Amino acid sequence: VVVRKTRDPASDIQPAISPDGKLLAFASNRNGNWDIWVTEVNRHVNPRQITLDGRNSIQPSWSRDGKKIVYVAFNPVAKQWEIWTKSLETEEVTNLGPGQFPKFSRPQGDFLVFQKHRNRDVPWFSIWTMNTKGDQLTEIIQNSKWAAITPDWSPDGKKIVFASIHKSLVADQENRMY
């Protein structure tokens, strides 16, 4: 059964259901730029906007305890996406540095996995981990011939899955555009 959970003419993307199944986080451009919103799964209530700083914010994901959301926000000065967490209890926000597609570790939730531009080979990505304080940053997967993207943890938190894009495929596609 498919059930529509949002009712706005704007674009609502990247849904993420909380670990207890009660809340839905998503990105929406209903206020003119992309923000993170939260609504209830089993009731039709107005969603609550949780990012309010005017920057484009997308890619929400829940902590294991459902008390925090991790997302990315675009920094127009640095011209890069940065990883942020927001506590739904205290409203505290924390900038953890550059990266995209962050996911909290399972089952502990004390680490994040994400993709980040390689300094030596922009715009290709590698896979990184860091603790939720934004330190203990470790590049765990990289390759000079392909980009590693959209990582996530296995349910037991012992493995990481990701997609890859081979450079020759991108070059072939670019050459076909002429």
C-alpha cells in the first residue's frame, strides 16, 4: 500500500524513517530553499522545519536512538557541502566538516560514514568515517580509477556498503554528449 505523507506543491525528497518508525525526516524546498523537515508517520500533521539557517540542507538520516538527525548543508563561502547534526531534544546544531551522504553507525551510533572529495583528485570521492564529535577522521576507501559514493552501514555495523563510478564510464558519457 502506498500512502502519501506530505501534501505540498513543493518538492519533497530523500525521506528517512526514524528507528522507531514514528517520524519521517525529508528535504523540501517549500520555503524557497532546501531544508530538513520532520513529520509523523501515522498521522497527518503539518511537518516541522528543523533547519532554519537559510542554507540549502538535504540528505537527512537518523541516529540510532532517534534523538539526532545528520544532514548536509551547502556552505556558499567555502563552496562545499558540510555535515551537520541537530539534536531534536536540545536543538543544538554541530558542524562536523565537509562531506556528503552521512549515516550514523549501527548499532552504536557513535560514528558516521560519508563520502568526501579527495583533495588530490577533485571531484572524485572516497569513503570516510569520523566520530560524532567531528574528529577521528579516517579515509577508509579510495581508488585513483573510481569514485566511492553513497555509503551506508550494515545492520550489525561491521561492514560498509557503497557504490562506485569508474572514471572511464564518466569520460565515455562526456564524449557522447557532443
